[in-house]
Amino acid sequence: MIIGIVVVASCAVAGLAAGAVLSMGGDDDGKDNSTLSSASPSAAESSKAPDPVETQAKALDALLADSNNSRASVIKAVDNIKSCKDLTTAASDLRTAAGQRNDLVTRLGKLSVDKLPDHARLTASLTRAWKSSARADNEYAAWADQVGGKKGCPKGKARHSPRVGAAERASGEATQAKKTASGLWNPIASQYGLTPRQATDL
């Protein structure tokens, strides 16, 4: 009888010890899982800071997207002046285009581009290009005013004036600056999957 009691007591102690071991094991597992979860790759990736160069490149790309908005209206206006058609509208469209070019220069000055490769040359080229284009637009507009005056359109053709020469020189300067800017921008665009641009796109 005494032997039976001892055996039962021994089994009870063994059972409690086994339960304690299992309980401790469960706590360890919980701690391990928590540690693994906090160090997951997705959490590290989400906290990664954006590339400052890419951020600036995207901002400049958005500005360049607006740089060619007035090209078609300028070409049409100059053609109309040459053939003495719609001179008032032509002059107005050209002055509007000049204002848009100057606005691009203002907006460019507000952008942070100091992380971009060769940023000083790039911004200087864009500034020169847009200012020269604005000057050309204003000279053509002044030509339209002259053509609309007395004897400005002999035989239906616009009379040539010094305004035309000034406009053509400014346009040539703009083209050269746009070529330089395009050459500096396109490698950046290629690296970040942005839009490449030729001189005529600026």
C-alpha cells in the first residue's frame, strides 16, 4: 500500500515538472517569433530614404514637360506674319509665348537641382535657352506690329526689318543653348527612366 502511494506521488511530481518545461518552451518560442517579426526585410525597406538625386530629376522633368507648350503657336504666328495674315493675333500669341518662356526661367530658379550631375551648366543652358527664345518671340511680335502699319505688306508679303534679324539671332542662340541642355539632361533621364529631350523639345 505504501509502495503504491509513493509511485502515485512520483508520477504527480514528474507531471508537474514536464508541464513547467513545456510552459517555459512556449514562452521562448513567443520571444523568438517577436524578434524575427521586428527584423523583417519589408519593414527595413519601407523606412529607406528616397534618393535625393532622383527626387530632383523628377521635379526638373516635370518642368521640362511644359517647355514646349508654345512651339506650335510660335511657328504659326511667324508664318502668318510673313504672309500678312492675322497680325494682331500673331503678335499676341508671340508675346504670350515669351511670357511662358520667362515663367519657365522663374520656376527653374525655384527648383533644387544641386544634386544633379553638372547642374550648374544644365541650369545655365536652360536659362539662356528660354531667355533667348523669349527675346526672339518679342522681336517677332514687334515685327508683326510693323507689318501691320503703313506699307508693311507690299504685294501681300511682310516687309523685312531689323526686328527679323534680331529675332533670328536670338532664336539661333536659343537653339545652341537647348542643344547643350539636352546633352546634359538625357543621361540623367536615362538613368532614372525619365523622358529624354532633343533641342526642339525644349
